[in-house]
Amino acid sequence: MIMPVNEILLGCYPGLSAEEYHAGPGVSKSLLDAFQISPWYYVQAKLGYGKTSSGFDMGTAAHYAVLQPELFEANVICGPEDRRGNKWKDLVAAHPGKTVLTAGDYQEIMQARHAVLTHPVASSLVTAGDAELSFYWNDLDTGLLCRCRPDRTIRPVYGDDSGELVDFKLVATKNAHPSQFLKYIINYDYFVQMAFYLDGVTAVEKTPYDLFTFVACEKETFQIQCFSFASDHFLVEAGRLKYHYYLRKLADYLANPPAYLGYPLEIERPAAPAWFVRQVQNGDFEWAPSCIDYPEGDGHLG
């Protein structure tokens, strides 16, 4: 029996849907991401706002296709070639609550799924263990209820073994190359995800989970590379420091919420960026502004 989302207890929930998970209590890694920007973004993320882009739809559909094919068939619709016109609007209206993709995006996901499931290493990782288990635990430092939902949870076979968590990423072309993927992990705080998930699942399962593995599949090329990180890897340790730092800041915010949730009210007096100062000092003006089209009402030269 699935626990109602407002009565979540500590532990592992194998039957919780993604919708129930995201609507339920607890601090997730994505909520910590939002809180890093400002409390306003944290509140908006808790309300479920800000996840309507086509990129988000692609990511969700790709996860379904690779990890839970039965949910892909039930929840993803192949649409027309583009999103323009009544044909697209009518299809979306006829399938409320489902993800409608352009024909090109749908085909790309089918190719990615085929590439992953026929890859000698990746296929064994994305089919091992259990898909989309929901874990809930209390952070020992702050007491906050935390949660995570690994793509695959591979439990230890023997008592002295450790478990492994697997995460599938559909990435841009060339981003599955080791040098690029490390930048990807750092830029998107996936090093925080590794630590947060490993620590959380270990706390719930009462057994060590010492390995976090990414299966990265490139769009367009469908090249695949797998990356594993031990619990004591420098990146994981760095992620551990960072998530503890922001959990403490979040706990302070929740204990003493400010009256205003946006960016700081103080007027900023920013200095010119160092790279721009160097360009000016060197007389380097051989570059064009990043935006040539002025906003409406501001098309004058000062």
C-alpha cells in the first residue's frame, strides 16, 4: 500500500509515482538547486512551477523510454513535425497530462533507447536493480526531511557488499566525452546529486551505497559512455560539503523566513568584470555585442 504524500514516513517507497513524489514533502536535490538562487525560486519549485520547457519534456520522456518503457508507452505521444498550428494544439488538448513530443524528438528518443539497450555495458546498468524508488530520511545535522529518487537502485547481493546507484543522462553532442562530462557534472551540480543520493539511500537502507554510476547518451550521435564515482571520490566529497552547507542555510531560512523572498533588496554596485577591464586596457574592441536587436522602446544610440 502506498503511503499518502502528506503522511510520508522515513523509508523506501517502491510504488510512488513521479507525480506523488514531486508533490510530497521533503527536500530534494532539485529544491536545493532552486534555493541556491534565492528563497523565491525554492518556493516556486515547491509549488511545481518552472518545469514546462521542451527540454524538460525530452528529459522526462527519455527516462521513461530507457528506464520504464511501460510508462513511456502510456504517457508519451508522438506529435507532428513542429509545435505550430491547430494540429499541435488539438493533440495536446486531446491528451491532458501526457507529454507530447514533435516527431523528430520522439524519433531521437527511440534511437537513444535503442543505443542504450544494445550497449554491452549501459544496457546492464539501466536494467539492473529497481527503477525509480523513492527514499526519505532525516538529515542528522539539520533534522530536515530529505528525499531522493535514483533512476536505478542496485542493492547489495551479499551482506558485506555495497550498493550502487545509476543515473541516466541524455546529453548534448560531445558531452559524453570524459573531459566534457566532468564539466557537465560540475556545472549542473551533479556532484551534489551523487553525494546527496548515496548518503540518503545509505541512511534508509542501513547498508553502504558506495558507487554512483552515470550512463550518458549523446543526442544526435547516440554515443554512450559510463562513469562511476566511489563515495570517497573528491567530487562526491565536494558534493557532500556543498549539500550540507545549503541544508544548513535552508534550515535557517525555514526557522526565520524573511518577509521578502526575492533577490536582496540592497542596490547592487557591481564592478566591471575583470575580463572586460583587461580587454579595454588592451584596446581590444574586435568583438560584437551579444545582442544586436535592441528591446522595443530602447532602439536608440546613447
